[in-house]
Amino acid sequence: MYTESASLPGDPERPNEDWAATAVPASGQGGVLVVLDGVTPPSTDVGCAHPVPWFTARLGGALTELSASRRDLTLPEVLAEAIRRTAESHRGTCDLSHVRTPQATVAMARWDAEAVEHLVLSDSVLLLESPGGAVRAVRDDRLDLVPPEVLRSHAATDRLRNAEGGFFTAAADPSVAGRAVAGVTPRSAVRAVAALTDGAARWVELFGEGDWADCLEVLREEGARGLLGRVRAREARDAAAGGARRWKLHDDATAVYAEL
């Protein structure tokens, strides 16, 4: 197995709220990939004393440990337990019922000699490449279905956050794991896996510089750092990089690539 990762902050004056990890089980068979994109709140009114990077580190650490050590749990069960564990670590000091309590998107993969499991919640992307070179993008498109005019309003967005008819993120409710896009692919049908936060996925989704197969080829040939460099260069050429939804010129951007 070969893995590579890179992450860049959207603003050097602010902490990077993304989180990423890979792990190889003690058996040496298979592996795990976890990528989180912390959700930046529109204000400090979140009911929680902890910043987003604290939350993504706690949740990401729990996801990595559980997915690598608890092969008896499915990835949705891993996510549910990691959310529960993270919530318990600050339930006594924070209002976890607040709609803007710290939260994150999730992209995960776990593989062994038989199968590749995947899970995506919210707008990070997981790419699965077949031995023949075909690339399948696993996405949770619920946020894409929210009209742009709604996303321009913080109040309107809050009404759809972790709510029926809206979109879902990993926050404090373990049951949200049941909303994730999850599945299993035979190991023989996958030769490489990649996970991108939406800041890295801009190369395809916002700028249209190539399709997902092109994106995976960049990762293979230029590495995760190469893809992020391409994103930043494209953003620098386009001051209007966000439009209605992508209002930031730069976003935290993380990419992880694994050859199985």
C-alpha cells in the first residue's frame, strides 16, 4: 500500500479546519483513510467553548482508531460511535443542541483482501478507481440540492442543517450516520482510492479543469501537493472563485491518495 496526503489552509491567518489520516492495521493487511472538513460557523454563537479544529481532531482520531481496530463494526457504525464518543467529551461544558455546534463533513474508506468499504457524509468526495482506470465518485449531493438563494442566508441554511429535506453533517447526533452514503466494493475492483475536501474538489466541481478520472491521474502523477497547487493557481487566476456558494477565494483544501 502507498499513501500520500497534503493539506493547505484557506487563510494562513486562520487554523486549517480540515483533518486527515491513514492507518495500516497491526496485521499489515488492508488500510484505512479518513478525511474531515470542519464546518466554519458564520459567527461565534455556536453554543460550544471549543473551536472547529478541536472537534475535527477529536472526531477524526476516534474514526481512525475505531475503523482500524473494530473490524466488526461497519463504517456507519464506526461513525455513530465516533460521534457519540466526541459528543460525550464536551457534553458537560457545551450546548450540543445548538444548530451550529461544531460539525464536519466525512469521507472514509477501509479495505482488506476481500472488500473496500466507503462512506461519505456531506460535500467531501471519495474516488474509487478500477483496475481498468474507470473512476467512480462517491458523493452526498444533498447540499447541492439546496437552492443558492437559500445558502446566502445563514438563518435559512440553519433551518436545513441536519434536518429532513436538508443536508446532514457529523455533529453531536450519532443517528446521522444512517444518512451517510455508504457501500462495499470487491477489493479486486479497486486499485486506488482518493478523498478530497470540497476545497480540493474545486479543481473539478468549480473550475471544470477536468473530470474525476483526470483528477485521479493528477494525484497519481503529481501527488496530493500537485493537485492542491493546481487548485491554488486556478483560484489566483479567478478572483471570482466562489460565486453564490463558494464565497471564499480560497478554502481549506485536503487531498489523500492511496494505491491499494
